[in-house]
Amino acid sequence: MTERDYNDCVKLHADNVYRFILKNLRNEEDSKDVVQSAFEKLWINRDQVQHEKIKSYLFTIAYNQMIDHIRKNKRISLKDEFSDTALGTGSINHNAKRILDEALSKLSELQRSLVMLKDYEGYNYAEIGQITNLNEK
């Protein structure tokens, strides 16, 4: 991976990785740190990462960094608020958002992460399994 390829990768994936981490950590600075760390690891391992697997690699590294951060800071709760734009519409019904927030808050940390990876980031089950080290079953 060249420096230009890396910069293109940052432009292409940074916002999605950041949004995913921010939804979980609920802290902008911590989220930026986790994302920066993930991209740093990508740069360090750039020669070992296959170009077609960069997005999956980034989400895997960011997810693991996020879990480490939560453990280190003894944070248990994940962000269960979603902005209207993250849901893909600018005019979501406020009541529906509240109901969704309540339902998501009842899920475990892992369950919320799985829902966000599938429904908000668009990963398939095989990719989610790879990111979270879980099998599809």
C-alpha cells in the first residue's frame, strides 16, 4: 500500500469507522483516539493487508480497540442514541426513535454492536463474524 493508497483509504473509510465507534463509546475524543489508533495499525501493517480486505480490517481493528478502551476505562454502556442522519433519513419520527433507543438500550454490549454492524454499517454475517471473532451460527 502506497502513501497515496493509504490517504485514499482514510478518505473513504474514516467517517464510517468513526460513526460506528462513536455510536458505541458516546464520547467524541475517545472515538477519535480509537479510530486514529486503527488507522495507525493499518499503516504499520499496510504491507500485510490485502487491498480488498482493508474495510473489514479497519472495522476489526477499530472494534477490538474499542473493546480494549471500554475494558480499560471500565465503561459498560454503549451509545444507544442514533442521529437521524445515521439512520439514513432526516425526518425520522421522534417517537419511533425513542422506541428504538429503548429497545437498543436493553441489548448487551455485544448485541448492540452486532445490530449496528449489520443494520447500520451494512456488513453481512460472515463479515461481522470476522470483525467480532464470532461464527455465523
